[in-house]
Amino acid sequence: MASAQPAPQGLRPTKDVADPALVNSRTDSGAISARMDRLPATRAVWKLIVLLSLGFFFEIYDLLFTGYIAPGLVRSGILTATTTGLFGTSGVASFIAALFCGLFVGTISCGFLADRFGRRAIFTYALLWYVAANTIMVFQTTAFGLNTWRFISGLGIGVELITIGTYMSELAPKHLRGRAFAICQAIGFSAVPVVAFLSYLLVPQSPFGLDGWRWVVLLGGGSALMIWWFRRNLPESPRWLASKGRLDEADAILTKLEAKVEMEQGKPLPAPGPSEPVVRKASFSDMWKPPYRKRTVMLLIFHVFQTIGFFGFANWVPTLLVKQGITVTSSLLYTTIIGLAAPMGPLLGYWIADRFERKHVIVFMAGVNVVCGLVFSQVSTAAMVVALGVCLTLAGNIISFTYHTYQQELYPTAIRARAVGFVYSWSRLSAVFSSFVIAFILKDFGVTGVFVFIAGAMIMVMIAIGTLGPRTRGKSLESISH
């Protein structure tokens, strides 16, 4: 039996884990986690991952339609491509900034909701919130109305982003976490070619007298209402229930899942491994104490700069292509083809997700982003635009699923959602200001200037993760927390 380890400074392990008489209980907090981590990758386990991933699909659709409908917003006369001043409120940058302001407020101030009320409930209601807000946004005719309702929808998206990642990390066994996030993001990012293709078909048109960009938003929101079907098939996180002392409920859910797994594999499950000490009591201040302080600083630096690289390309590529002299229709066609690569990044990453350290994958792919981005700014032929756009998309999405896995591993269950919400919120704030900066750079320094700015940001990502990031591959969530 593994000996109990001391808890991190300022945190207390659960009493039942510290008590040798109870370590092998089926219902103490450590045993719940040990039982989860020994589950094999059967259909029952993958079904939970896929159900969460389908919810992520609608979230990504909503998050990334910004860039694809931007030419339509300009074409309809509601917004302009650039702004007269750095923080102008009538340009595409203000629309992007409104979304990320909402994301910032949602993640920094509402991340505690999933820790307090549970992963399952917040997963459902946050999605319904931003679907309703976007539906109202569709019928706005002024920049102020458009941006106001985009901000409100961003609140819900921000909460949803944190909840899905937390939910996924706690349902997936430790040997499957990297691959689970890879599949989740592959399914989620399949929304990119969908929204790109719909934008290509609809944005230049006005079906039934309604601007094409409005149809793109409505189609996503209408489909997302299927969340009620997803919700009834998702159990609450046993780890979260155990952290709240609701051990009987956690045991009941896990016992049911174990029975399904045993039925599918036709043999009993192996005995759980040794229980790890579990941190049950924690507060926001514990993020600034060892061992979490170094991780928090690293993630803050990472998130400020990674957003510039990811959304600087994803949200601006159609506009950047138009700025290079490519027509709106051709730009949307190119971005549709590039968008087809979005789910391929996580699928390729599936084969490396649990074979290499997360930090090493992030650093390497950030380097690929730097090189491809600088070359992209110098080409104009269709073949090179598409080829380099695909490379940038693959690298960005591999970074995305890897860091979503990584950041969830670095904090204990008791504060996972609020801690990740706090550090992640700074990427939202970064996106608010970087969208205005990119618009300013695009106006005065062109596409090359934009990609030099992005390259500098990705170099900062490489330094932060490479020097400060801990190793997590193959470890239980509980052992990483000590």
C-alpha cells in the first residue's frame, strides 16, 4: 500500500485517505479516483467522452464563426474592416473584442459555478445561455446592439469552456486523458469546416431577404438545442461528488459504469491501484502557494500570448486574405479548405497525446506556428496559401487540445474549475486587446506585420512552457496535485 504523502502547503488531504483503515474502501475519495483511473478504454467510457465532445462541437462553432462571418458584417454595413482609432467600436475588431470581453468575465468570475453546483448542470445551462443570446444578436442592426449581445453570449461560452475541460479531465482515466481531449477537440473542431462551408455558401447571399451571416449564426444555435438530449446521458463527475463528501452518489454512478465496462469486456475489472491522498479543502489563495504558484504564473504568461497566435490567425484569416487582394468569395473558399484541417490536428495528436510530455508538444508546435506564419505572410498563390494555412491550423489545434489537457491536470479537484477559469480568463483579456492591436498593425504594417506580432507571441509561449512547465504524462490527477 502506498504511504500517505504530505499535502501541499495550505491544503488538507481528506481524512479518509489519511486513515489506513479506510484507504481500501470503495467509497473514500481516494478510492473513487483509483477506481476511475483503472477503467479500460471501452465503449462505455468512450461514450461519455463523445457526448461531452458533441457539446464542445457547438461551442467551437459559436466561438469561431466570428472570423467567417466578419466579411458579411462588413458587407452588410454594420461594421468596417478596420478602425479609425486603436479602440474604435465600429470595426470587426470591436465585434471580436466584445466576444472576448464576455469570455474574460465569464471565465474569471463564474468559473466557481462548476465547482459549487456540479459539472453536469453548468455544462447544460451555460450552453443554453449563449444560444439564446446569439439568437437575439442575429436581429441586431447596429454595431452597439451586435457587440452588446456578443458580449452576453461570451459570458456563457466562457463558463462552458471551463466546465467541459474540467468535466472531461475527471471522467477520463489517467491513461486516456490525452487521447480523450484529442478526440474531444477533433469532434469540436469539425465545426470549423462546417461553419466555414456554411459561410462560403451563405455570407455572400441573402436567403429569403435575411443577410447570410445571420443564417450562419441561427443554424448553429438551433442545432445546439439538442443539448437536452446530451444532458440526460451524462452522469455527474464522481470525482466532484467525492470532493463534496457525496460519496454514496459517487459510488452509485461509478458502480453502474463499472458494470457496463465489465459487461463489454467480458471479464471482471482489475483491483484499483493504491489510493492517493486527495485535497478536499482548498481556496483561491492556494493557487499562489507551492506547488501551484509556479504553475499559475506559467499559465498566466502562456494564456496571454497563446491567444494571439491561435485567434490571431483563426479570427482574422479571411480578412487578412482580402487585405492581400483576394476577393471575399475566394477568401471564404480558401478558408473553407483550410478549415477542413481543423479536426485533423487533434486526430493526428491522438497518436502522440499519451506518448509524449504535454509541455514538449506545446513547445514544438509553437515553433511550427512561428515558421509557417512568417512564410504565410509572404505568399499569395492559392496552393501556398492553403498549404501554409493548413499547417498553421494543424499546429494551432494540436497546441489547443494539449494545453486544455495540461491545465486541467495542474490543480486539485476542489478548485480545478475556478483555478483554470482564472488563468484561462487572461487569454480572453489578451484577445480583447490583441484584436485591436492586430487591426491597427494590419492597417499600418500589412499582413507581414501581423505575423511578426504573432511570431513574437508564440516565442513567449515556448519560453514559458519550456522553462516552467511540470511533467504530467501518465500520472493520476491526485499525484500531480502534490
